[in-house]
Amino acid sequence: MPKWCHATIVEKKVWTDGLFTLTVNAPDVSSFEPGQFLQLAVSDGDQRINRPYSVASPPGDNLEFFIVLVEDGQLTPKLWGLSEGDTIEVAERAAGSFTLKKSPAAEVLWLISTGTGLAPYIAMLRTDEPWENYEKICVVHGARHKTDLAYTAEMLDYQQQYPGRFKLIQALTREKCEGIVSGRIPALLENGQLEEIAEAELLAGNSTVLLCGNPAMLDDMEEKLGQRDLKRHRSKAPGQIVLERYW
Ligand SMILES: Cc1cc2nc3c(=O)[nH]c(=O)nc-3n(C[C@H](O)[C@H](O)[C@H](O)COP(=O)(O)OP(=O)(O)OC[C@H]3O[C@@H](n4cnc5c(N)ncnc54)[C@H](O)[C@@H]3O)c2cc1C
Ligand SMILES: NC(=O)c1ccc[n+]([C@@H]2O[C@H](COP(=O)([O-])OP(=O)(O)OC[C@H]3O[C@@H](n4cnc5c(N)ncnc54)[C@H](OP(=O)(O)O)[C@@H]3O)[C@@H](O)[C@H]2O)c1
């Protein structure tokens, strides 16, 4: 069992109904690698309900978590009900190997996500590591509706700050919106739109691909990437794909 630390909610940012970022002050939580997750817990009587959440903030800051309300879920309705000043518990130590340290070097880094799977990339992009180690970074974020596209302003700032080196590609599946691509991410890879917008090729020889979020997207992408000879990266058998499955 993890050792639990006391944490206070210092900010609750609501992006749209049910989609929110909790910022918590938890001074006793140990440092972590961007991309890792922490367990969050809320007590319900004498029962503690806990789930893993990617940290969306870099080490050293208050901890940020980007969360979606799963209506019939056990924990997220409780997290959604929290307000500034409320307290929760956070595990003392982060876990997981979905980090740039465990990812292979390459020319182009593809950070591909659906929904709240964007969270670990926000943590990574706020550190020097991706900017020092990859020539080009493409963030791909798939969501149902335009209102689900969180952290846009921050990523557009990166686009301005790193012209030609950073590209944000948002893709909507349940709404058509001028200036935003329509369709699921694997289909956009297959029809060439992803690479065209990114102005970068996605090949085994030049790319590292991180995948995070909906497990069906991970499976579909792994299959499509496999057709291009990209394979899962393992310490004993290097490849190009690193993934984090949310459920
Ligand atoms: C390593 C890891 C990191 C994670 N990081 C995040 C994160 O940063 N933000 C986040 O919102 N969730 C994250 N999750 C998912 C999270 O742990 C919970 O599963 C989720 O919040 C639902 O909890 P619940 O108790 O409300 O639902 P439960 O009662 O546990 O019901 C779980 C069901 O909800 C659905 N579900 C779970 N997560 C999601 C999701 N994000 N989007 C859509 N449907 C989902 C699935 O159908 C799943 O079977 C992560 C999971 C893992 C394994
Ligand atoms: N605003 C919100 O986001 C919000 C608010 C409150 C509650 N919720 C609830 O939270 C839960 C999760 O919703 P979510 O929208 O965050 O996550 P999601 O269901 O995982 O959808 C996120 C994106 O992933 C896409 N996707 C699904 N399967 C895919 C595949 N095989 N390949 C590529 N892309 C794929 C979806 O496309 P499709 O549209 O084609 O499925 C959608 O664009 C749901 O129960 C929802 O009702 C969401």
C-alpha cells in the first residue's frame, strides 16, 4: 500500500462541464519524472477510494491533475465535487515508466493523446527535456468537442516560442469546426493529414511516438504504426512506441 500524504486543493479550473484541472499543494509528495502518475484518494466512511492520475505539472511546483468526470465512476464524481480549500490524499511516490527518460532518442517526438491523456505531455513540455533532446515536437490531441480542447493557449504559446519546432494538432470527432481537423487520430495518420499538418514524416527511422489515453486509440495506432515498421520500445528490444493505457 502507498504511503499517503495530505494535500489541499489550491485551484479548480473547469474547462467545460465535467472536465477540470485540480491543482493541489502536497509538500510531502516526493519528486517524480514528468510523465509519471500519482494515486489520488478520497475517503468514503472507513473506505479509501484511489485511482492513478498522470501529473500534468513539472516537478517542484504544486501538483496539477487534468481529470474527466466519469458519471458512473467511483472516484471522479467525488473529485469533481471538490472545491478550493478541500483536502484529499496523494500517494507519496509517483510510479510509471511513461517518461522521456525511458523513451528512445529521435529527430521527431510525437506526443499523441485523446481526452485527458494530454496530461503527461503538459508536464513534459514544461521542462527543458523535450526541447533539448528532439528537433521537432508534434502534439496531437483528439477530443469529442471543441470545448474539450484544454491547454490550447499554453500550447499555442509554444508554437510561437519555437517556430518550426513545435506543432499542435487538435482533432475533433463529434463536431466540425473551422480550422480544426475532423476525425479520429488513426484515420488521420492513414490518410496523410497528420504528417501534412505537422510538416513532418512519421517513420521508424526518424520518430519516437508516445501514445496516451483511450485504449482503443492506443491499439488502433499501434496497428497503423506497425504497418510502418514502428514497434513498441522495450529496454531489451529498442523500438519507437511508448504507451500509457488509462483503462
Ligand atoms: C497510469 C494511469 C494514469 C491515468 N491518468 C489519468 C488522468 O490524468 N486523468 C484522468 O481523467 N484519468 C486518468 N486515468 C484514469 C483514472 O485512473 C480513473 O480510471 C478514472 O478517473 C475513472 O475513475 P472512476 O473511479 O471515476 O471510475 P471507475 O469506477 O474506476 O470506472 C472506470 C471506467 O471509466 C472509464 N474511464 C476511466 N478513465 C477514463 C478517462 N480518462 N476517460 C474516459 N473514460 C475513462 C473506463 O470505461 C473505465 O473502465 C489514468 C489511469 C491510469 C492507469
Ligand atoms: N467534456 C468532456 O470531455 C466530458 C465531460 C463530462 C463527462 N465526460 C465523460 O467522460 C468520459 C470520457 O470522455 P472523453 O471524451 O474524455 O474520452 P473518450 O471517450 O476517450 O474520447 C476522447 C476522444 O478519443 C476518441 N477515440 C475513441 N476511440 C478511438 C480510437 N479507437 N481511435 C482514435 N480515437 C478514438 C473519441 O472519438 P469518438 O468521438 O469517435 O468516440 C474522442 O475524440 C465519457 O464517459 C464522457 O461521457 C466527458
